[in-house]
Amino acid sequence: MKIGYPCINRSIGCTPNRTFRLASYSKERLIETIEMNLESLEMMIEYNIERGLLFLRITSSIIPFASHPVCRYDWKRHFKAHLRSIGKMIKKAKMRISMHPDQFTLINSKDVHVYKRAVRELEYHADILDLMGLNRDAKIQIHVGGVYDDKLASMKRFIARYRKLSKKVRKRLVIENDERLYSLFDCLVISKAAKIPILFDSFHHSILNNDENYYDALKSVSKTWKRLDGLPMVDYSSQRPEGRVGAHTESIDLENFKKFLKSVDGIDFDLMLEIKDKEESALKALHLSRHLHLK
DNA sequence: AGTTGTCAAGCTAGT
DNA sequence: ACTAGCTTGACAACT
């Protein structure tokens, strides 16, 4: 099991998340920001490798405005070598990579313009992973999308639109169960029809479910990942005390985490900790997982 | 230097 | 038909 945290590190003093306002867009500003982001990403990767955190989610903001019409600069060509060298570091360390486009990336939208923008956004994510030279176990995770007053029709639209995606996107795209609209069960229905792997979010599942326990849930999800897809990816978080239902905790609750690990003991997967204090909790989790006597 | 409002993108629930 | 809320880090404009 590889363990990681998403997008940013709070202790190295730089972020791969830098962006700027659309109003201040310029080619120079774009290049400068991407350069800083890629350097920060490299520092983050080094930090993680040194500490044994081998699962990383790369932020979607790494190339600001990448899929926006304002961005007509050929950043792919300009940063090809840099991205390739980052990919080499990743592969050398056998690090696992995921990306998670934002909530407006909706391929099942009724609005065809939203759908088209989503496709461009997914292509951009796939380009990053391709330019890094990563194999198809590097994944792009999205939610199924909106319900639009007709869940079945919206699920069908997802499947039909998924089938039309380019191969470079399809080989990396996975769906994640959410906590309000599409449960694990819904995802399984879609997965069966579209042959798309499911990324299991344990926290969402604890809020929206059909009474499947973690073990059975993860077992059924594991079957949706083929050999070339790599191990299943799992997102883990827990409820922030006194927060709104679904609010992610500030810092890892080790008792809850231990219980979760024990409940899915015997199933192999890579684990992303969606916790606000990022690397701090990830390191605690890594330490705990190494000292638990599991199968 | 520190604080606060605002930012490319959408959906849903509530009025 | 319209708007607040979701969630969230960092920019940008303001004290």
C-alpha cells in the first residue's frame, strides 16, 4: 500500500498551485507561473520520496488556464522536457500519481457546452500525465456529475459520453463515489456498462451508501481495476468534529484510521488521505500503517 | 505587513 | 426565475 496526500505540501514553503487572475493573463505570466509550479512540484516529490510517501495527487492548477480559450500558448512544447524529467523522478521512485479535475468537469451535463469544456479539461489532464511518460496506472478521477432530475438518464448520458472520449483520456479516467448523488452502488452500475474503474472514497461512502461495509465495498471496487490500471485507489478522510456533515477533518483521527485499515485488511490498494493538514497527517498515517500487524 | 473580498468553470436546494 | 451554498487556496486590492 502506498500512502499520499493531495496537491500541496504545507511545510516546504512553496506550492505547485500558484495561479493568477484571468485579467492579468499574459504569455509571460503563464510561463513564469508554470516554471515556479513545476519547480515546487519537484521539491514536493523529493520531500515525499525521502519520507516514503509514494502516492501523490498532482494539482490541476499546475498549468493555469490550460483548457481555457485564453490560453493559446503551446505550453506542451515549451515544458515537454521539464515534464519528462519530472516523470522520470516519479518512475524511478515507483511513485503512484493521480489527478482530480474540479467539480465543474462534468461529462454528463445536459449543457453541451459544459460537456465540451469538461472534455478539454480532461484532455489537459491526460496530456500532463502523457508528457511525464507515466503508464496507465496514473489516473484521473472525477465524479459522475449532476442528476438533472433524472438519475437514470444522467447515468446513461455519462456512459454514452464516456465511450466517446479519446483513448488517451479513457485509459486514465476513473469515477469516484460522492456523498450526495452517486453512491458506490450507482458507480458499480456505470462501471459495469462502461468498463470504467471505480475509485472508492471511504468517507463519502460512510455518508451515502446501501449498507455495504468497507470490506465488501472495497472488494467489489477492486474487481473494476484491471492489471494495467494498477492497484485500486482509495480516498480516505474522516468527519471534522462539529463540522457540517461531509466536512473533512483538520487532522487525522488515528483511531478512526486504524479501524478503517483493520476493516479492509487483506485487500491491496493505494491510499490518498484527504485531510487538511496534508503531509503532517500522511506521515502519521504512514507510521501507523507500518506498525500495525496486518496481513 | 496584514486583512479581506474575489476568483474560469456548475449543480442543487430553497425561495 | 433567481440566489445562496458548496469548498478552497491564493491572488489582488485594500488597510
